[in-house]
Amino acid sequence: MMDKSRRKFLGRSSASLLGVVMATKLFPTKVAFASSEVTLCEAAINEFAYVYRSWLKTEVGSPSLYIAQSGLSSDSSLKQIQALSSTQFRRAETHQLDGLVLSKIEVALMADVGRLYC
Amino acid sequence: MIIPGDRLQNTTAIEADVCIMGGGVAGIVLANELASSQIKIVVIEAGSEDYSVEVQDAYKAEHSTQWYPDPLRSRMRMLGGSSNHWENNTSPLDPIDFEKRSWVEDSGWPISYDDLEPFYRSAGVYVGVADDGYETSYWEKKLGERDLAKNSKVLETGIAKASTPPARFFAMHGQALTTSESVEVYTDAYVVDVEYDTEKQRVSKAFFETKPGLRHSVKAKTFIMCFGGIDNARMMLAFNEKYNDQLGNTFDNVGRYFMDHPVVRAANFFPHQRDQFGFYQGNDLQSRIVLGFFKFRQDVLIEQSLNNLRMPLSSASNYLISDGISSHHILTDSLSNGSIPENFGTHILNYVKDLDMVAEAISRKAFKKPLFDDADEFGGFQVPLMMEQTPNRESRIALGDEKDAFGVRRVNVDWRLNQSDKDQMWRGLEMFANEIGGLALGRVKLLKEREDRLWESQLGYGHHHMGTTRMSNTPEKGVVDANQKVFGTQNFFLGGSSVFPTGGHVPPTLTIVAMSIRLAKMVREEMKYDG
């Protein structure tokens, strides 16, 4: 069996990470079934679960708590999240996923999705 | 005029105003610059116009640090020197590279960027990339590409230029020497010794052999030795054995502070929009290639106490950028040695997650054919960063016991990289990753799980040998003065990157050429003054 690579996932998600996160966060089931590439979605789900486990190893508190404390809510726009993400990068508020440097809010959002599958 | 060494059947005594030892990049530029001054010049070159295995053998080291390339492979002993196989990647040093920086031990040149700046434009012509400079805003406009670091407070875009094909110095600039009546170029002529008058502090003669034992002499007013970053040190050490360290080695500096540019593929870059990065890919411009690279702003280097660092982007396929293949190699190596690598779990995960590319690698190796169509598709950028090495006295060229065919002792190359330089590279890369994220250009992956291999078998080198006869204001800290004159002598100069006290992050050739033009000017003036 050949799994899709983490590299591809990371490459793709780095291009549209927040979009993926937002869509998956709000409609995880729909996203999974909407895609014809079911294996990709499975891989993505595995990745989100992996991110959640990684979050638990290094961060204090749940990802959802972190998101709430960051001032984001379900009403937040993608632009707001992107702005926060940029600010966090510049403040070095980052989290490394096997070396991939992501802002904490990105990781928290992915981890929050991953929590659903763990 | 070229005089092949085999024409000298008997011991010959030659006289000249200037004797240039070495017909590589620095030697050719010096001869060209001085040739117009009606000064009689003799160039002595160990090789000829053609490559010869026998001649090249003199570069072979007796011993080199593990993984460090033998100079036999990185240098070229022939007219034009190592320009015969270089890639012609040129940029000037940054002003900060010349400065004394408290966090970089033994940094600081006795000259400033401003001293060299007037010569960089002419140097650009010599290296075949024209005299239109390296100003980022100029190239942004000229190429119609975007400088993505323009609004950054951390990064800026530097410019590298190369000519296509790369400038081969003898082919490009040799004609002026072969047709000039005031220049004699002796080929297959191996410099083995000098005569030094300890009272007058002058080198009076250089001796060369055209075959082992057949020795000739050159008497000159001025001697300039340009044998490259390793052999300048080698011959200086050899001369000093005879003259009790009076040739610039009173303080045991010859051969020390040996530096290179480690090239570390320590990060991958996943861009948001690949087509934004046109400025950072090779822009073909009528026999020249111009490309941008990321570097840190000078105020950031100061504020963060960082060595200089260059972060170019190199397009990489899914296959090349695969974590799985890298982990596969690490696991295979470790397990075959009966050990378990660090980050074992991560490697297993990479392997499994990236199984398609691992299978691709196995197929390519075992069956010599690809397995997946998308293996060669764009996967991201590799960041083959070039780092400035902190000068280290213990990193050195020394004489070995073995001798080459002409009886000159071979070198031992003990190249060392400080742990603090490695740590600093990771710190710099994290800052780079943060700023790339902050600029919303993409995401950077640091390849820390490959750390051991990155500094060993996977470490690349610029083959830029520097620092072994460093320039300084005082003989306590260097071998040559601000005019490249050897301490303790009145008429003996060294050319090339061996005189660089620090190396920045740029390939040295453009600076070697600029400094050679400057040196020629000084020699001309000095000779005029001497009558």
C-alpha cells in the first residue's frame, strides 16, 4: 500500500493552508466526501490527527482553548486568521512540525480538526 | 609571449620588473593590468593551456579532513587556474563583511568596502558579467520581476550574476599576455623556491623547475605569488622553513584560519505561488544569468549577532525534496551498522508517508527507470544556503611528509567548522522561516532530523579556499598588510583569496579580481616611485 506523502500534504497545505483548515474545520465530513481523491482526504485526516498529537506533546492547553484565547471565533474571516498568522511568524510564535515552521494559530486550527479523529 | 618549459633545456636566468607566480585568475588579471605599463613581466605557471594529470598531481593532499574535498579535485593547475571549471557565480562582498564584528572572532579587514568598491565594476567585466553592478532595485526593474523582500525588516534580496558559458580566464584574457612584448609566460614551470635577502628584506629571485632537477631563476624587483588559497600557504610554509619564518610567519599565522563556504541543504521551502519567485530563478539575459537570493539585512545581522548567510532557492522535484528518501538512507546506514538513528520514529514516519518516492528511488537505482510520472514535477525549493565561516586558527593547511614529483611537500588539509557556526545557521534559518511566513510567501521546513548527515556526507562546499595568508594591520594577526605585501618583506606580495580575513557568503572570484586590479595599481605606483 502506498500512502500519499506528508511532503505533498505539507506542500499543498502550505499553499492554501488556512483555506484548507477553515473548510475542514467547518465541514470536515463534506470535505472528505466532496473530493474524488478519497485517499488524499484520508491522508489529510491522518495528518490533522498527527498535528493534534504533536500539539499535545509540546503545548499546554487544548488547541480550541488556544484559538479562543487568540481572539478568534467561528465568525473570524480567513483574512483575520492570515493576519494573526503573519504577526505570529514575526513574533516567532511558531510551532515546528517535524521541522516545518508554522504559526501557532495554524497548528492550533489543524490540531483542533485532528482532535475529531483521535 | 608563451614560452613552454620544455624549451628551456639548460638552466636559464631570467630578469624582469615583476615576477608573477601563478597563471590563474589573480595572476592573469595582474599581468593584464600591469602589461599596459611597459613593465617587463614574467608569469610562471606550473601547468599549460591543456590539462595534464601529471601536473595536476602536485595538488594532491597527503591528508584531508574526512568529507573535505581533496584540492586535487577542486583546483586546476593550468593557465586560467580554477576558472577552467568554475560555475562563474559572482557577487561582491557586503560592506559588513569588512568590518570588525564583536561576535565573529578575528573578523575585520584592514581595508573597507569603499576601498574595493571602485574596482568591482571592472572586475565584473573580467568575469564576463559586465559592469552594471549588483543593485537589487536596478535588476528588479530591468528584469521586470518582484523583489519579494522589499518590505521586509529582516530579509533583503541580493543579486548573483554569471556569464554563460562561464568565463575561462585564459581563453578570455590570455591574448593580451600572449601578444604583449612586455609579458613572458613560462608554462610547465613549477616554482619551488625563492631567494630572500634577510638584510634588505627583499625577495631577490624565484626559482622554478621545468622538469625535476632542471632549475631556472627569475630576478625581479617585485614578486607576486598567486597560487590559490591552499598553495599560497603551502609555498609560504615551504619558503619559511628555509628562512626561519621571516616571510610573514613570525607569529605562526601562515596556513591558519583556513575557511571555505559550507553549502548546507538544511531547509526546503514550499512557496504559496511559485510564479512569484521569478526573480529568484535564473533570468537568462543574453549570455548572462541574473538571479536573486535572500540574505539578512545588515542591521539584523548586527542586532542578532549573526554571521552572514545566503539563502538561494533551487527548484526541486518531488523526488529531490523527498523526506522519505532521505530517511530511507539514514535508516539503511544506521541499521546496517547495527545502530538506531536519532529521531528513529520520525524517519520511520517519513519512510512510510513518502513510500511512493522511496519506491521511486529504489526503482531508479535497481532498474534504472522511473516509476511515477509526477516524481520529476516541482515539489518545492531547496535552500542550498552558503554560510560564512568564523575564522578559526585551528582550521589549517600544514605541510605533510610526502613530497610531490618536484620535491615540494604535499599539504595536510585540516578544515574545521565551529559548532557555534552550525548552531548559528539553525538560528538564522529559523529567522528566515519566520520571516517567510510573516511575508506570506510560503512555509519553510528545517531538515533538522538530517543533522548528522548534513554536516558530513551531505555537506557541500564552495571550494572557496580562503584565509590562509590573511590580511591584517599587524603581523601578530596576519601574513600580509593592507596592500597585500608580506609582513617582513619590501617587495613580496600575495594575490588571491588566501588574503581574505573573512569570506562573507559570496563566491570569492569577483573580489579576487577586484583586489588584483587594486594590487596592480599599487604595484605600478610603487614602481614609479622607486624609479
